[in-house]
Amino acid sequence: MKYHLPLTHPLLQTVDISVSFGGLQILDDVSIGIPEGSVTGLIGPNGAGKTTVFNVMTGFVKPDSGKVKYEGNRLRHVKTHHLTKMGISRTLQGVGLFPSLTARENVMLGASGHVRSGIVADALAMPWTDAEQRHVREKAEAAMAELGVLSEADRLPGEMPYPVQKRVALARALVSDPKVLLLDEPAGGIGAADMQELGRLIRSWVPERTVLLVEHHMELVMEVCDLIWVLDAGKVIAAGSPEEVRNDPAVLAAYLGEDDHEDDHEAVI
Amino acid sequence: MIDFIDYLLGGISSGAIIALMALALVLVWRSTRVVNFAQLGQAMFTTYIALTVRELTGSWFLGLIIAMAAGLIVGVIVHFLVIRPVKRLDTSGAIIATFGVLIALEALAAMVWGGDPEAFPPPINNSGYEAFGRIWPFSPYDLLVLASVVVLVLALSVVFTRTNVGLAMRASAFNPEVARLSGVRVNRMLVLGWAIAGLVGAVAGVLVAPLSTLSPTSFDIFLVFAFTAAVIGGLDSLVGAVAFGIGTGLVIALVSGYSDSSNAPLVALVLLVLNLLFKPEGVFSHHKARAV
């Protein structure tokens, strides 16, 4: 069963994507679209293939068949390091910060794709003449200020509470000024207050930016998403507004059928 | 006591050079997770180039500069020609392949310049300073070596901590996938790591040659010392490479002074074994432990 929503402007979409690893079908004809300027959710029980969808979109995994389209054009041979330049930014499950770099350095890295000077020129450039270096630094600090973590700039990730690390990771994703943000479980491991704040933050990015959210915390998903896609066992089983998805029998069955040990899913049921 | 001071003074410049060699090994390890056993073969080769340039032009300094450029180029060539293709198949295969590069370079040098040891005289006076009525085992040349190493290490630390490319190199070394997601062109950083390592090794070669002689295999022994220093320092720590490079130089000087210089490699290997037994991840490493 395939769902085709009236997507006026899918900024990023997968078309009939199938992926298998060693005979195991991970994704089966998955077509999902992310309308421009929306917060779109991608949910499903564990092992449904949500992260694989991200991996296909960012070129980590090559699908057996199907295609990814971005701004109406097919993406092929995408080099991962080109993504930020194309306006696609992704956060990873967990934190994904470099433990030996300060928060500021971590965020500055996010702007790497926008550094134009060649490696030799950059390597030879002395710090006091390096205007580009300063520019990157200012952008990083602006992003950190937006996320409220500028005061942590000189600390190492290991010295910060987990929710603060998550914010730094978000700042790194924002610093390249992306059109699309792919957020992989941004609320994982953070408390209720931080989650509310995160929800407000995500809403504040649209419609200037477009967000795809993979998240287990249903309260957050239901609160911030305009559109939700539901995956189960590699297939799209439902799509629609939070209200529609909440009441969809197929979704209820998928979550009820799971040997559930995570409280989060009860919100759906 | 005065012996002890003499030995230490005598070990400073060779320690500084070992620090450079260890630094080169660490730079390559950080970029491609390969121990480049050909590093000092590359340095030997570029030192021969320096010698040739020096004989043709009479300028030690020009020889050094050309050797540095050659070191950069040789590093890039080895990376593209040998490491990248082999590493695609197998990482440990790439490490073995560096031995092949070492042997090939030694054979090539013997073919081009002959296998006999050649003198590589120091550019300035290498006899010890006189003070307090005695001659100390520290010469103007030792001072030049020390100054060169300090300048190079400072320049590298500026590149690594104050420039975008240095930041990108550190990130690529730690987690290539996340670095790529952040827009870092990781493959370029790997090449750059090999290039800088080649340059650093070339400087080490030109500086160390006057302390003995130059032959296709005369740097081999330094591989033992540099490898020991790099591993004890943590193999991915630039600070560790410098600190333990100098430390290894001093230990070797003491061992050579109090016993015989032929015992130095043995002592280095003992240090290496002790390190692997008690602190296998190295002293300055970011990682918790390493499989050895």
C-alpha cells in the first residue's frame, strides 16, 4: 500500500526506495516526501528502517532501487561532504561531537563546506590574516547564541551535561545555514523541560527551513509535526496529520504488535 | 654528575630530531590509521636530494628547502600510488606495503647515489661551546637543530589549532564520517596528512644526516627510536610525539654514555614493550585502548 499525499512542494523526497542487506529487506518501495517549509515526522517501531531512510537521503547507503529527489532534481553520486553545501544538514543519533574539540571548534566544523580557500592557501595563511577563519568563527558563535550555548564555547563536550551537548550538535547542524535539517532522535536522553524547549526551537525554524524528524518521543512528534510518515518493517503504513496518524488502525496495530518496552509509544496508542 | 649533564646535553638535538620523526609517524597514523615504516626511507631519499642540491649550489639552506618540497611530493605520491589502492583492500596490508616502499626507496637510492656512506657535513660549526673552562657537548649546530625543530613544531601547532584546515584535519582523524557530514573533504585531509608528514620527515633527515653519515640504510635505526616515541606518546598525539621523542633521545644518550651506543635500540624496544604491557593506549592518547 502506498500513500501519496498532495505534496505541493516536496523539497526532499524518496521515490520507491528499496534497500536490503544480506537478503534482509530493510526498506521496501518507500516513497516519502518532505513538503518545503514543514516539520515532517518519520516514526515507526524499532527496526522499521527510519535511520536507513536518513542514510539513503545522505548517501551513506546506496538503495537497490528507487531514487532520492531534492529540489525536484534526482540526487545521484552524492558525496557526503557536499551535503552541507547543498543545504542539507543532518544530526546523528546520540551526540556525534568530537570529544577532543571544544564546543566552538565542533560548531565551526559545521561550516567547513562553506570554506572556499584551497587547502594550501589555508594551511599557509597565518591566523591574523585569515579573514575567512574569523568569519567561520563568527558564524559558529551566532549559531551557538541561537541555541543558548555560547557560554560553553571553550569547553569540551565531556564537560557539559548531555542536553547541552545535544544543543551544541544542533548548533553545528545549523551553522551551515541549511535548507533541510534531518534530525535523528534530537530528544533522545533529554528531560521534559528541555524537550518542550526543543519543540519550540524546531517550530521557530519553519517555514524558512524544512525539518525531517525521526523521534521516539511521541508527545514531541505530535506537537511539532505538520505531517507524519509511519514506517513499519520497511514499508510506509500510514501518513497524514498528527491527528490522522494517531487514529489510524494500521499504526495502532503496528505499535500494539511490537513487543513494547518503551513507554513513549503509549502516547500513540 | 658532570657526565650525566654531558650526556643529556649531547642527547638534546638527537631527541629533537627523533621528535620530528615521531611527529611524521603520528601525522600519517592520524590521517590514515597506517604506521608508515617507509617514513624514514622517504626522509633518506629526500636527504640525498638535499645533498645533491647542496653539492650543485653550495647552499645547505637551499638543499633543506628543496628536500622539504620533495618530502611533501614523495608523501603524496606514496599515498596515491601505494596506500590508497592497497588500503581499499586491507588496512594491515597497507602497513606491510609501507615496508615495500621502504625497500624500494633504499634500492632506488643505492642505484642513483650508490650504496656507500657519504658525508653530509653540518652547515655550521659542530664542535661544542666552551664555557667555564671546559668544552660542553652542545654545538652551534645543535642549537640550529633545536631552533629548526622548535620553529617547525610551533608552525604545525598554529596550523592545527588556529586554521580551518587544521581543525578539519583533527576532525577527520577522529571521526571521518562525522567530519564528512559536517562538510569536511576528508580525503583531501588524508593526502595533506601524508604531505605534511613527508615534509616533517624531510627536515628530520637533513638535520640528522650530519650527526652520522648518509647511506640508503643509515636512517633505519631511527625508525626504532621514532616508532617507540610515537607509540608511547599515544600514536595519535602530536604533543606526545614531541615529548617522548625528546625523552627517547635523552634516554638513548644516557644509555650510550653509560654503556655503549649499540645498547640503545635494545633499550628502546624494552621501553616499547613496557609501554605495551602497562599503558598500551599510550600516554597522550584520546582513545581508551588500542588493540596490539
